[in-house]
Amino acid sequence: MKEIGGYIEFENFRGKEYHENAIKLNCGRNCLAYLLQVRKITKIALPYFLCNSVSIICKKYNVKIRYYHIDSNFMPLDILLGEEEWIYIVNYYGQLSEENIYDLYLSFEGRVIVDQAQAFFQKPIKNIDTLYTCRKFFGVADGAYLYTNAEVFEIKKQDKSYDRMRFLMGRYEETASEFYDEYVKNNDYFENEEIKIMSKMTENILRGIDYKYIKKRRTENFITLHKMLKNINKLKLNIPEGAFMYPLYIDNGDIVRKKLQKLKVYIPTLWPDVFQLCKQNELEYDMANNILPLPIDQRYGLEEMKYIGSLVKKYACNS
């Protein structure tokens, strides 16, 4: 018998998750670990333009890795798969359309894993193994979704996130800098974490989110920045619904990033591992260094977008 009475706990929400029918796991890298096992993958092609969390998982499961290049539209460049080899496709900034992904699925004879970590609101395509992560879009401590038609295996353990949410609660009432170390610690937590079911806390929070509002706000913010910055952006962008960030590619992005940081506008370098994998004259190196992923999430509106856009234009033109 469960406890009855006593003090009231965190509220239960009654809404629906955006990816209600997916397999719910504790993190994106374990969605990949799940697929490596159920698909019995032994060889995989990864993009150079990627963080090392993916290669770490592949090495953990003794999967042979080779790397491929992408072009300026974030599409795979000149790669043919070997026998029984799979390819890992990343939908960078939501710039790959459903048609792009389906064409890749056909050209690689179905041996495709699609990483939608930066395109939460893009629905999966039937029969294509697709993974999503929640922490890049919402204030949760864990959570990922996986779509696959592969045979499902039982996961016995469930994650618990109640003791890893202080950085979220702290940021809500104080400043990000005060809790940044705890945020990093939570990210590092998943490096060696086994495959688990998404925590009850995160699943509950995801049932309480206003997805329609968030999707709309992110799209509007992306459009606002695009109108201000498209003339200096080296990328020819599509406008994704519920965008992750606005990728601004300029020649002096690394310099502008440092200047914005001094004004407490924090622009990450998303793929620092690229600097070890690629040469300075290769596209991926330059993109990792000079693409500014500008924040456009649901916390912000027109005022913040105009402020960010004006700062970027000022420093981009004077650096």
C-alpha cells in the first residue's frame, strides 16, 4: 500500500507529452546505445561535426567508427556505406527537411539513425530510427525519446532526477552563473550512466508543458533574428518550427562570442571536439569556431531578440 496523507508532493500534471508514443529513456546517448544493441550495429559512420558523447557510446559497445564530412547545408558529403555499416545523421538546427531525411534513408538503404536533438518539434518518419532529447528544449534534468520499429527489449531500471534538479530551481529564482557547476555536473552524470527509463519527475513535467506556445515562440524568435541578420549570415537557412537556436555563421564569430559573453549574453561552442578531429582549413573546423548559436527559446520575446540582434550586428561589423 502506498502512503496516504501527509504533506502534498510535487503536483501531477494531466496533459500529454509531445512524443507520447515513443520509447522514453533517460538521455539521448542511451537512445543510441539502445539502437546499437537491438540493431546489432558493428560499424557506423559519424559526422566530424559532432560532440564526443556519440563516439564514446559507440566505443563502449565496440562499434567500429569512421567519420564523414558535411557540406554548408549540413548534408552528408560524398559517402558510401560499407556492408552492414550504418550512418548517423544529425539534423543540425532543424535544417534538414522530412524530404531530405527520407531521401537519405532511401539512399543508404534504411541503415540510418536520425539525431533530432536540435529539432524536437519535427515529427519522426515512419520506420526511420529517430532520437530526441528533452534537456536542450525544456527545464528538465533528464529525458529522451526514441522511435524505432526494431524489437523492443525490457529496461528494468528507471532514472531518478529529484536530487539533480537544484540547478533548474536555482536558475529559476537566481542567476545561471550561480548554478552553472551543478548544470555541468548533471550533464556529466550521463557519461557513464546505463540505459534507464525516463524519470517519473521528468515525464510528469513534460506532461505539463505548453508545447503549442513554446513552438510558436521559438519560431517567432527565429524569424525576428533572421530578418535582422540574414544579410550577414553565410548560411542559407530554412525556418524550422519550434527552432532550437539561430545559427549565425560569420567570419569573426569566435571574436563576437567573447564580446557578447562580457555583456552576459552567453553563446556556446557546441562542438569543441571538432577542433581535435578536423584541420583548420576544413569546413567543420570553421563552422564550429564561427557559427554563433543565438538563443531564441521560450524564455525570450521580441525585446530580447532585437537586443541580441543589434549587439551582434554592432560587433560583427566592427571586429
